[in-house]
Amino acid sequence: MAPKAYVSPVVDSTLVFKQDIFRGKVVFCTGGGSGICRGMTEAMMRHGADAAIFGRKLERLTQTASELSEATGRTCIPTSGDVRQPNMLKEAVEKTLQRFGRIDFVICGAAGNFLAPISGLSENAFRTVMEIDTIGSYNTVKATLPHVRFSKGSYVFVSATLHYNATPYQAHVSAAKAGVDALAKVLAVEEGPHGVRSNVIAPGPIGNTEGMERLSNKAPQHLGINAGPVGRIGDIKDIANATVFLFSDAASFITGQVLPVDGGWEHLRTTQLPYPQAVLDPKSVNNMIKSRM
Ligand code: HXC
């Protein structure tokens, strides 16, 4: 009988890093109202940072900010707006500075996604995702950079692994995330001399997010995607832990890098579903997508 595969544990970064490493620092996070970016913000707060979360749904942001403040003992404020609108970001940055006086860390996480083949993508649909993911990240950098320079802070962008190979029905997202990776690398090279670092986290299959459930119809842990080299599907905490590391001084020699946090999944994915049936049948595409996020 084959030996049982090892399953790596999900741990909380506070078991590994000191809890006060970000005391006196402030993190600004787009897309922080829910999902992965909420988890990234929470982890930063658990290590002492105060936070501002930015997104389109004020009600949700307000609730999240209140829950995070209560859970961590730090302060989180909601700042509402659309990353496609530079002025809204500038206002949010002003509000953050008025409340906390500084911005040290920025998470560019706001993103949009839906499944559609190129033949079914309108110009506006393609442009919308490019505008949210890529131009939205650029807008976020423009609004925050003078303040991040002042504090000699750092950026983390949230990208993906799906654009490393062609992922059907994800042309818009793949193009957008490739742009995010490029933006982050150039930022690192240009801003290094000013004391600013810039890195990318590329999440693999993360189970406990609404976005994932929406795209694949079911959470991946219910679809049998539970193996991979570390023996399990990813957790928001896995992305949060990488965030804490990349923002910490322990990563002071790391900049301009893309860090896949995917449990080694991308290396495993050597075969596609039967082709071309997989591309022609939307249900099969759902199955393919769920193994790549
Ligand atoms: C084809 C679609 C579509 C679909 C929208 N569009 N959904 N086309 N198939 N399923 C088209 C619309 O018809 C429209 O084009 C254009 O896209 C803009 O749509 P709107 O609804 O007007 O835009 P907006 O209200 O700004 O919504 C943005 C959105 C939406 C991205 C389209 O899905 C959204 O806000 N989603 C919530 C955020 C989200 O998706 N988060 C997921 C994050 S997870 P026309 O031509 O009709 O005007 C994530 C993971 C990425 O991003 C990485 C993967 C690993």
C-alpha cells in the first residue's frame, strides 16, 4: 500500500513572526473588503499595523474595518471608491493620512474576473478588467508613491499564476495580471534608490474565497482539488503569511520578484483536460480554471 501523503499545516503568521513588527506602520489595501486582501490586511494588523481598506462597497468595507479593528486591537478605516478613478484614490489616501499621518505599505489587490472566451468578450469587457487590475494598480501606485517613498516603505501586488500558460476563458485576466507583474518589477527598479521595494504575490488555488466559489461554481475543496505537492488546497492565511514576510525587514533584499504561493501546484499541472473538448465545453473550462487559481 502506498504511504499516506504528507499534508502541510495551515499556520498563522503570529506563530512565526513577532507580533509587533509593524507597530507604528500603516498599510493601505485596495480590495481589502473581502477575500484574500482582507486576510492580508488582517495579518498586517495582527503584527501591529493600522490599516485603510479601499473598495467600491462602502457598507461591506465599513463592516470589515470594524471587524478587523475588533479582532486585532488596531485601527482599520474604510475608504470607498473605484480604483479606475484616480481622484477617488487620491481622496482615500488623503483620508488615510489625516487619520494616521503616514502610509508605509500598499497592497494593490483590487481585481475583477469572470469566465468568457475571447469570442464572447466585448471590447468593454476586456477593457474593464484591464482597467480594474492593471490601470487600477497603476492608479494606486501614483496616489501613494510620494508617501511610501517618505516612509521608505514597500508594495505588494496581488497577481495570479494563470497567465504563465494559456488559460482558456481568461484572456482578459491573463493580460491584466501580466501587466501587473511588469508594473511591479519596473517599480522595484525605479524606486529602489528611494528605499522602496515592490513585489508580487501570485496566489494558486485558494479555497476559502468568494471569488473562487463564483468562478468555479463550488469551492475547490469540494471538487477534489486537495492534493498538490503540499497535500492540500491553499488558504487565505497562506497568502497573508507571505505578505507579512515580504513587507518585513526579513525580505529587505527581495524586490522586483513574483512569488507564487501555490503549494507547488503550477509545477504539477503538466497536462490539460482533453483538448479541444475542454475549450469548447464551458463546464470543462470551469474544471480547468479551478485548478489554476
Ligand atoms: C462576458 C461580461 C461578463 C461575463 C461582465 N461582462 N461579466 N462579459 N461574460 N461573465 C462585461 C459586461 O457585459 C460589460 O461589457 C463589461 O464586462 C463591464 O461589465 P460591468 O458589469 O458593467 O462592469 P462593472 O460593474 O465594473 O463590473 C466589473 C466586473 C464584475 C469585473 C465585470 O464582474 C465585478 O465587479 N466583479 C466583482 C469583483 C470580482 O470579480 N472580484 C473577483 C476577484 S478574484 P459590455 O460590452 O456589455 O458593456 C480575481 C482573481 C483573478 O480577480 C486572478 C485569478 C487567479
